[in-house]
Amino acid sequence: MARIVQKFGGTSVGDIARIQNVAKRVKAEVDRGNQVAVVVSAMSGVTNQLVDYCTKIAADHDQREYDAVVATGEQVTSGLLAIALQQLGLQARSWAGWQIPITTDGAHGKARIVSIDGTEIIRSMESGHVAVIAGFQGIGPDNRVSTLGRGGSDTTAVAIAAAVKADRCDIYTDVDGVYTTDPRIVSAARKLDKITYEEMLEMASLGAKVLQTRSVEMAMKHRVRVQVLSSFNDQPGTLVCDEEEIVEQELVSGIAYSRDEAKVTLIGVQDQPGIAAGIFGPLATANINVDMIVQNASSDGTTDLTFTTSRSELDRALKVVKENMKVPHRSISTDKNVVKVSVIGVGMRSHAGVAQTMFKALADKGINIHIISTSEIKVSVLISEEYTELAIRALHTAYGLDAAA
């Protein structure tokens, strides 16, 4: 007997027929003799509608009341799925986050999980009941309902799996696994049987939408084995696991990209100590994330400093920079028409020449690189947005990731 946590996203529970289909999938897992807990999202479109209600009444609304409203979407789904499971002859009950309890910090609207007491859920599972848990929510230190931010149901599922010491967490979504790149761009993209936590975390943070970044962080921290599957077919999925579980690791596992990028360049800044701190300190205080950074010093004692942030944060970042610039500079330029493309693979740790392959493949296609950023298992470049698809296809081929014809 295994202990399994299943998570179903909004498209998987988008209407009554789909909820009944999910109930059949849950029953199939129970019929295999396994203990099962299920985490559900709101029905597709419901959270957006609830958010819209809040913003129409007050754009600058109370985040605690916002949480009270938007958390109801998952509670509706969990109750409906429990009824559907009961109709199939299973013992099932729904759980809201506060009933477990899932305790969070007080950052309403984007709370982080502090702890989960899995005692009652384990007791329920061991007695043969299916626990149907509302994802995306918990209870804050003020004894108010809190929500985890968009995509938070993935995080709930992994956290529950860690709390009940599950053998596996199955994430059911509208895709059937993790691919070497976006199959909408590269038709020859391959579905991966397995991928390491580190690679999945990089892919999630660099634009891949399969799993929410925080859920992968939690899975890696607690060593929860996560399987990505489709709700709409019975094909094998992708297992996110420890590197030790993958016998022969590929040099490169995937190509990710992010269009949510904007470039800011400060031109002719005085090249002296404290300049970077004076620029990036206020940005950090304003909770504006900065990603790629490059600095070019010139012989006249000035430097050009370039960084990237998200497009949605560009205007705010410019405002913060202009208000806090204490040193002379000639000008500031911005560019929203850029994209970040990344090559990811734990095999890079033990192989040389990965970056050179990337640079040559892009050069051969006449694609200019604006910024380069590297880590132990990834190389990222910032390029003009118009070359996105060309770059991804070229890199996918250059690293031998194309599926055999």
C-alpha cells in the first residue's frame, strides 16, 4: 500500500463532468489499495471572477477580505468532489485549509506556509477515507483565512505530501508531462521521463509553466517525489526526483524561455565604489526583483550598468531608480522587446563547452546576445524578442534534443 497525494488544477475540475471524471481517477487509485488525499484548485475561471469582484468594489482592497473571498473557489470544488466520490461509493470528506490546519505567515494574498499538522489527514487516510483538501489556502497568525498566491494549490499539494510522508505527489494538469521545450514552438520537443528537482526549479523559474516555482522548492527541500500527469489521458507523465534516481543524466535537459523581461541601462554612471549598492538597494527595498546584471567600465571613468526586471515592474523600477540616483549619469534607456532564453541541465557540472555550443548556435542564426548569465546548471542569454522561436529551435537542435523522426 502506498500513500498518494493527488492534485487537480482548474482545467481538470472545470465543470461537473470533469469533476466526476476526477472522482473516477481518484477511485482507481483507491482501488489499487492505496491511501489517497486529493488537493483541488478552483474551477477554471472562478478565481479570476472572484478577484474581479474584489477589484470592482475597491481597487485598493483589504487583503484579508480579498483572501476570504478568493479562498471560496477551492472550497466549492473540494465539496463537489467529495460528493462525487461519495456517489462512487467511497468514504470522502472535504477539508478547508484552516481545518487541517495549514498555518501560514501574515502576508495575505501571497502567504507562505509555516507548518502543517498532518495528524488528522493521516488518521483519515488510514481509516479508508479520501481527504479532499482545498488548495491555495491556510490560516494566518491573525486567525484569518490566508491565500498562497496564484498557483498556490501546487504548493499545498507538495506540502501536504511532505506532512503525511506520502510516497508520491501526482500533479494532474492540462499537459501530460515536462517537455524539453515548449512543444508549441518546437514540434520535435520530447517528453522527459524524469527530471531532477534542480532542473525543474530552473525551468519553472525561467518561464516553464508546468509547475509553480514554490512547489518545486518545497518538493526539493522535503524530497517529495512529484509526478506531472495529464487529467485527460492515461499516458505516463514526468517524475521530478533526486538526481540519484536518474541513471544516465543528459548533458542538457531542456530549453526554457521567458517573455516577461525588460532591460534597463544606466549610461555614463560614475565608476566608483557604492554605485551598485545605491542602485540595487532601493530596488530591493521596493520588492522589485532584479535578474540579470552586467556592468561595462570605460576608460573615461564612467560605466554603463544594465539589469533586467519583469515587464510589469519596469515603470516602478524606473521610478525607484530615478528617485534614488545620487550620482551623475548621462541617461537611462529601456527595452521591453527582449526575451530570456535558458539552457538547463545538471550534466553541465561535469562537461565543458556547453556555453560555447549555445553561443555558436545563436551566432550561426545571426542572433545578437545582449546579456549572459550563468549558474552551475544553466546558461541564460537575453536576446531581442523577434528571435525567440528561431533561437529556441536552433538550441534544441544544437543540443540533440529533437525527437527522432
